Amino acid sequence: MRPGLQLEGEAKMSLERFRMKHVVTGRRAPGRVRGIAVRILLMLAVATAAMAGEAAAPPTDSRRPKKDSAATLQLELAHKLREEKLYSTAIPQFEKFIALHSKDPRYPEALFWLADCHLLLQQYDHAARYYQEFIRNYKKHKRYALALLNLGRCRLKLKSYDRAMAALLELEKLPPPAKLAGHTKFYLGQAYYRKADYVDALQCFDVVVADTEADARYRSLSLFWAADVHQRTNKFEKAVKCYLRHLKEFPGRGLAGDIQMRLGECYQRLGQYSKAAERFALAEKHPRFLVDALHNRTMSLFKTKKYAAAIQPAQQLIAKFPDSEHVGNAYLLLGRCNYELKQYAEAVKSFEKLVLRFPNAPAAEEALLRSCWCYYYLGEKHHPARMKACQSYLAKYAKSKESGEVRFLLGDVSAALGQLESAVADFKAVTEASPYYERSRLRIALTYHQLRNLPEAAAAYDDFVAGFPRNKRVDYALMQAGLIYYYLAESAEAAEKKKALYAKVEDRLEKFLKNYPTHKSAPEMLFIRGQSERLQGKIDEMAATFGQYVQIDGVAKVSSAMFWIGEFHRSKGDRARLAADAKIDQKMVPEARKLLAESVSHDDLAISAYRKSIKLAGKPANTPRARRGLAQASFAAGVARLTETGYLRGDAKNAAGQEKAERLEKLAEATAAKAGKQLDDAAAAYERVFNAAPELVTDPNTYRWAASRFRTRKEPARAIRIYKALLERWPKTETRHSVLSQLAITHTELPRPDWRASLSYNNLLLDEYAQQAKTNPAKPRKFETQAKFGKALALKQLDQYDAAAELFNEVIERRPVADELSVRSRVELGEVYFRQAEKLETAGNKRAAAKKHAQAINLFAMVGMLYEHPELPPRSLYWSGRCIAARKNLPEAVRLWHRLIEQYPESPWAGKARTELKRLGVVVENGRKAAPK
């Protein structure tokens, strides 16, 4: 070293450069570089001290104790490193000092700063050990109070709360000048808080907040923790006041995001969801709280019924944080919002994603339940999806309190799909605890009615009336029970049984008419009661009942009622004349004259009734009987002209109706066959009517029914002829779009499918829908998606693969994931991609072909997961194997075909798979794969 070099200055300069580099670059130097720098500084400091000692040794002063120069050097170096925040480097220097110089008067100071370095490095156990030694030995030291405070802090961090409180309470006992009041109270409050002693903790925090001269940081933290205590003890209004005060007094503090979150939570607990949503929106500006803020804002907006506004944060949470713990609840809230907005198709997507991603989450049960209801509201197209969702729910949550609700939905969809026996079982499985118990009891009766199991239906209606007398559908149940007992009585053979059944009819209808006299069906029930009385021979009661009936305006069966009133009066007149004859034989002439006068009055009433019956007759078949009755009554009354006229007009009517009756016979034959469930005979009879006398058929639905019956019988050609005849006769029928859709589908069911005709009808239907969208956009286009699927299918068969792929993709986007049409579209689109890949390979574009194969494999793989169907999964497995085999991965293709044969041995696709395996030389025996030949 050259003489005169001021190494101390050089050391300071080097240290300053090292520090400035850290500040400018914004990052700490690597550990190796920092170590070198520190060692250089240490060497410079030692050299500086040595040279200073050689150059001029200070004069000795006998009055002051001598200090070791090496100890001084080491302590100064330790202090310099601490001041430069190089705590881990400073610690060894302090440790060396206290190890070598325990008698040095600066020992307590070094011990304190050694503990302080450990504290700043968050090495709380070491710091606590050194602070304890300092406190134990140096109670008179000026830093004794600060050591107690820091010891309390260390013990707080080490979760030794009782010992922390002991140190802090000891600090409080010191004389006022030595107190660190704000700090002590804050940390003491922290200790009480960690021990869940919230009352004492709040007292400590309030003291710090009230001390306006206390350190602003500790006042800020104390106000925050006081608010937290109020929040934890459910004093949310006080917590809100504290949080708002903190934002007002300390706006620049780093707790703003946390406070906004906590304010939102407090407002939520207070039920002030609008304010909560505002606070959560402010908290979203802080990245640390973004996820929780989005979740809570969604929940708050949902609580305020701002469903459209709640959708945006839920979608943002799902998109940005797909792995967050709140994603499942976000899916649920998103589905709930769409559900409340009646956007059921969107809602069910969210619910199904939740169930798929988090099948065991608590929210999965509600999501699956709401999926069932979404499919319920989406209508009959989604009946299969609703059934599958209900079955999935019951398989997983059979003991849930909502299982009765799902049983009801399953029974409803089973009934809609014609699975009536299953529907009855499901309705019966609904327990009394379910809110759908009453409805299920009525549905049991309705389903038995549909099954034509009339005794069970009547008993179920009676049970419903007895069990739920205040239900608003009791009127319907009473009416149906009365009608069923009436039909059963008519068909019963035993007299006693007839009598018992008619008694039930009268009982049910009497209750109905008594309790619901203004019901729209009351007149009809009055007529049925009259008929019941007639069939029991209660002639007087019958006449009274029919007399009430004909007094009602607008009733339909006045002609029949008047006929039976006429029959009653004519029989009364006949009985009166027989009684008069008996009186004459007994020489009781005055009594006989009275009876004859009575008979004439009854004849007049009978004549009047018969005339009204003939005048108001709605059906020609009733008129001849009325005319004969009129003739008989007139003859008995001595009115010869009316007698003659009545018989002649009755005969003329019969003669005039002969030709039409013969023509109607065929239609009657068809209708009778249909009523007797001889459906094939009925369809053939209707076809004969369509050809011979089409004007007799006034309902286009008769054509549709016959055509659908021929489709069921696998006779599509006859069905097509009937559909075309329907459109020719009723070109603007309300069911035109349905018929066009059926024509398009039926052409594909021919032995040799006519794909061009199917394409033509689908195009016609889509064109009409396009025109309808311009003129009446609100009108539903029920068969549009089916038409697009049919058109895509036809284009595929006609080798127009690009157009077909575009339409299949459109169908997939429109329909729910697990919908049958969507799944079928995936299978068909996969085959289209396979055919496109074949063309690309032929053209030499192998990369594009590989991409198409990959797209096809993805589509086929989804089918097995989305839908259980006897045809689609095996078909997808077969084509997956074809795609993989085309990519030269034969082992994987063999595995897929083997799986197809194992799972679906009876499927025709299994046969195709066996052919492919045979071509590859793989023998399959008894469902097992043998070695290649």
C-alpha cells in the first residue's frame, strides 16, 4: 500500500458504490458478489485501523478505561453493516464481539443490536433469546423498554401469546418517560386478539386510536384491528364505521384493498348488498383481492336481483382464474343468474360444467337439481336430457331432501315420453316431506287414467280428494272420479256392482255440483248425473235433473235432455191411462177422468219436449227416436195429424240419410278401430277414406296420425303419400312446418334413401323460416335446427363435405352439450372430417389430413362421455379406430376395436370392427383378443 492512502475514505466510497448499485438497478447483487464486497470492506477497515494505530497512537489517559482497538474496529464494522441493512453479515460480527469481549462496557449495546438484526431478519427465536438475556441482565439500560417491546413482538410471532403479554405488561409498569405507549398497547392488543380475548383487545386498540400524538402507523393498524374485532364479534355497523374512518384518516395506507373487501363483507352481513357490490368493485382494483372481490360482487349483485349485472364478474372470474377455489361457486351463480333471467339453455351449460369439473362439490347437488328444472322449462325437445339429469341426481343424492322434487320431475318426463308405468312408480316414490307430494298424488291418478286403468285412477282421485280437500284441483278430481265410476257402471254386468258404482257416481257429482255450482263443467256433470239416474230407473229424479240442465244457457246436449224429458212425460201419461182403465173397471169414473186429464197434460209436455229435441238436435242419429216419440205422444193425445207427420218425416229423414250413412261407414270404421287401439287397422281404414272420400275428413291431424303410424310400421312410402296429400289439401295448415320436417326425415327412411328429396324439403323449410324471421321474428322456429341437421346429413351423403361440416357445427353450437341431436351431429361431423382427411391424403397434403383426423378423434371421444345410446357410442369407437389406424397407430386402433366388441357385442359396428381386426390379422374369440396369425 502506498503511504498516505486514506483507506477509511476508500472503504466508505466502496460501500457507497455498492449501496448505490443496489438502489439504481432495483435488485440485490448476487450472494457471491455481496460476500466479496463485504470481505473487501472488512479488509479495508482493518487496514485503516492498523495504519491509524501505527501512525499515531493516542495518548493514554489514566482517568478513562482503555478500550481494545480490535474490539472497537469489529463493533464499528458490525454497526456499519447493520446501518447498510446487511443484517446477515452484521450478525457474525456482533456475535464475535460478544463472545470475545463480555467485559466490555459496550457489551449490552452489542447484545441488543444482535437481537435487533435477528428480529429484522424474522429470526424470532434467536432474537427472543438475545432480548431475554439483555432484559435479565441490564434492567437499567436505556434500551431496556425497547427490548421488552421487541421481546413481546418476537413472542407474538412465535405464537407464545401468554409470554408475549407478560413482557408487554411488564413494559407498562415502567415509569412514564420510558413507556412506548402506542406501540405497547398495539402489540398487547394483538396478543389479546390472538387469544380471542376480543374485549381486552378492543380496549387496547381504542387507546391507541384515541391518542392523536401516537405513531400514525400504529394508530392506522389499531383502527384496522379494532374494526376487525367488531367484524369478528358480529358488530358489523361498528366495523363499518371503523373501516370508513380508516379510509378517511389514512387514505394513503396500503390497507385500502383489504378494507374495501372487509367493508363489502360487512355490508353483506347487514343485508346491504348494493353497497357491498360497490365496495367489492373498488377492491377489484387491487390484484391481491381480485378473485375474492369478483366472487363476492357476483354474490351481492345476485342478492339484489341484478342478475344481468352479476353475469359479467362471474364470467370474468371463470375466464381469468379457472383454478380458483371460487370457480365452482362462480359456475353456480352464473347458472342461477341465467336461470332467473329464464335463459335456461345458458343456465344449464354453467350447471353442467360445474358438475363435470367438481362432481363432489357441495354446489354440485344444487347444480344438478337446477339442470333438471332447466330441461323442464326448455320443453319436450329436452325430455331425454331431463330424464338423464334426474336419474343422475337420484343415483348420487337418493337421500337428499330434494329427492322428492326430482322424483316428481322424473315422473313428469316419463309420462311425457309415454313410459307411464315408470311415471306411476316415480310419483308414488315422492314422500310426504316433499312440497310436491300433493301434486304427485294427483299425477298418480292422471297417469292411471292415461293407462286406462280406470279402477286405480278412480281410487287415486278419491285419495286425493280425501287427503287434500283444500287443494285447488279437488274440483277436477271429483269430476273425473264421477265420470270414471259412470263409465265403470255402464260396463259392469252384475246388478249389485252397477248399483254400487252408480251410488258412487251420484255421491261424487253431488259433492261437485254442491261445492262448485259455477264451474264451467257443472252443466256437463249435471247431465251425467241425469243419465246415471235414468240408468238406475230413478225416472222422477232424472226428469228433475234434466229439467235443471235445460234451463242453463249454452249447454250442448239440450236435444238429448229434452228427449229424455219427453220420454219421462210419455211414460207418466201411459201409466196414468193404465191407472184410468183400472178405475173404469172398478166403476170409479170420476177418479178415472182425473187420471185421464193428468195423462193428457203429460202427453202435452212430452210433445213439447220432443219438438224441442228435434229442433235442437245436433246429431241426425238422435232425431228419428225423437220423431217416433213425438208420434206416439201425439197419437196418445189424439192429434192424428202430428202422428202421421211425425212418422212420415222420420222415415223421410232415414231415407235421405242412407247414402251419406254408407259413406260415413268407412270413417266410422277407422275411428272405431283407433278407439279400440287396433292402430294398424285404423291407419289402413283412414288411408281408404283419404283415397275414396277425403271430404269426410276435416282434421289434418288425422292425416298426420295415419302417416306416423305407417312410419312406425316401417312403411315410409305410404307415409310420404299421406303427408303429400295433407299438404295438397291444407297447404297453409298450422302444422305445415312439422309436415315438411317429417317429409324430409321420411325420405331418408326409404329402403333406398332419397337424399336429394330430403335436401329439397329441408331447403324449403329453411327458406320459409328465413321469410318468417323477416316478417314475424318473435314467432318460434321449432324445426329449424332439425332441418339444418337433416340438410347437413343429406349434403354429407351427397359428398358435399364442406357445406355439411359448416351446418353440423352450427347445430352443435345451438344445442346443449348432452342433447341427442348435438351428439349425433358430433358423430356425423367426425365422419365428415374422416372423409375430408382421405381426400387430403390422396392429394398429398398429409399435414392437413392429420389435423382433420385429430379433429375427428376429439369429436368421437366426446360422444361416449356425453350420451348413453345403443348406437352412437359403438359407432364413435369404430370410427375412432379408423382414424387412428389411418395415422398408422395400429396397436391403439386394435385396442379401441377390441373395447367396442367387448362393450357392445350385439352392435353392427362390432361386426365391422371384427372385419377390420381380421384384415389386420387379429383374431377375436369370446370377446378376447388373440395373437395375430
